[in-house]
Amino acid sequence: MKDNDIFILQFPKVNDLSFSFSYGKILSLKDNEIKHTASTDIGSSGSTIIRRSKENYIIGLHYGGYENNKNEYKFNLATSFDFILDNIKQQNNEINCIYIPNKHETEINLLHDYNFDVNKWNEKNKNDYLKVKNINKKIFEENIEIYTNDKKIKFDFKYKIKDSNSKKIKVKFKFKKLLTNTSFMFRDCSSLESIDLTSFNTTNVKDMSFMFDGCSSLKSIDLSSINTTNVNNTSFMFCGCSSLKSIDLFSFTTNNVNDMSFMFGGCSSLKSIDLSSFDTTNVNNMSLMFYNCSSLKSIDLTSFNINNVNDISFMFDGCSSLKKENIKMKNKNDKILDEIKFNLK
């Protein structure tokens, strides 16, 4: 963002509808504060800082300036618009879902139920899971309120269906504070059919692994409002979402992610995935990333940088509808090509 051209639209005079423009550049963005060089008049606090581009989108609100002891102009200050939006979202921090229970079900999973036997797992998986359980279970119980059909209920990971003829259950999760970990959050919630994340604040989340793993009824998901700036783990995130036909990942930030293994494993209904926004510079594991994506017919990997990837094994295993010529790459990377040859006969 540094050195981007900007302009500011100002209404500096009280009881006067006249306005003015000034142009400048961004000097820095730190701690949600933008330093810029666009000149302003007294009374211009609250004016919009707009990035000069084809879209001309708002990036901040002006609030002040800085001068040295000689009254010489140095720079102006604005608050990042993303920071303002995050604070607004925090006041209404929630997820809205629709669950469609099977007619034979008497209860459904609303959130991942941590109470099951893990003794059959290998030691590493078992210890990793227990570590997450000890952290997440308590956080969820203490900081999530649950509403079913607009009525608040006692917190539980499961919901007992009272009406056997109920065709759908509307569920709202309200969060008392920002979460830092959403791993396993909706794992095995097989009755979850749709989810609205537009009011969910994920600014502090670092781990999203297994978040929707096993959500076999989920048909689409829009992640355009999700902040993934701090996320470092997306392994198994959509694994087992076998009904998922579309997924919006355009604004998905991945520059800090190091593990993408099994990320789309078992997404057998996905015919295409737009990964053009992905920054994979720091990823070290892509094993089985598209495992059993049997409907996938084409994929664009032109944004992929796999210089730091240590494990790319079985990346396209089970992609029975995918042809070699329908995989786009910026550079013909021998590592990926060998994996394609191995998986796609």
C-alpha cells in the first residue's frame, strides 16, 4: 500500500456545502493508522481517503496531521477503513446458519462435539487433537451464545430436535469476544446446509484447520468478508464437503499460511476453484490438497509459488475428471508436473 496514489474529498467549511480535492501518496500503514501526504484544511476530519485506481475505493478516514516545532507540514493521518469495519463487525459478531436435519435424526451437531474416543488415533494426531480440544472447548462454551429460530438456548454442541417434521433449523451464533482459533468449529456438522459469515470477525484467527471438515450438506460458501490475514493453517478446512458446488475465495489472504494439506480433499462436487488470489510463498505442505475432487475439470495455479513446499504428494489423487492440459501454471514447475504425471494418467 506504501506509495499508492490517493486523493481526499473534503467539506472543511461549517454550514457550507462546497468541497475540494487534494492529491497525495501513502507514506505508511502501521497499527491501523495511515500516514499520507494529501493536504487538508482545518475542519476536514472524517473526510474519506480514496485510493486512486480503476475502482477508486475508500481506504481510510482522515482525522489529523503533524507539524514540527517550526510549524512545518510533515504528514497527515487517517484511520484504516478496514479497521473501522472490523470494529463495527465486532459489535455484531455472529454467524447465521441453516441446518437441514435428516428425517430420521433426533439431534444434530451445531458445532464440533469434542467428546468422543480418540484412543484409536496415532499418538501425534491424538495429542494434536487433545491440545485443540482443551483450548477450543472452553473458549466456545464461555464465549458463544446460541439462538435457534431466534430463541436463545442453553449452550450445547448438539441440538435435540423437538419437532420431527421440522424441515430446517435457523441457528445464530453470537460471539462475546474475538476468537483466535476456529479449527474443528463445524467439523462433522453434516446437517449444515448454508452459512452466512458476513458478520463474523476473524481478525485474530490464526488456525482454521478442519473448520468445515465433514460438512457434507454444505452447498456453497462465501468467504469474501472473512479476514484471514493472520491465518497460518488451512489444512482439512473444506475436507469432506462433498456437496460443495461453489466457493468464493477471491479475497482469501494466504500469505501467512504454511499448511494446505487436504484443504479441498473430498470436495467431489466442485467443478472449478478460483485460486488466483492465493499467495503460497510460505506454504510447506500441499499433500492431498485436492484429493478426490472427482468433478474438478480445470484449475488455475498461475499464482502458486511452491519454492518452500516440502510435501506435494498425492496433490491431485482421485481427480478423475481433471486433465493435464486443463491445469494452468505460470511456470512449468517440474515438481508439480511430476505429481500431475503420477496422479493423472
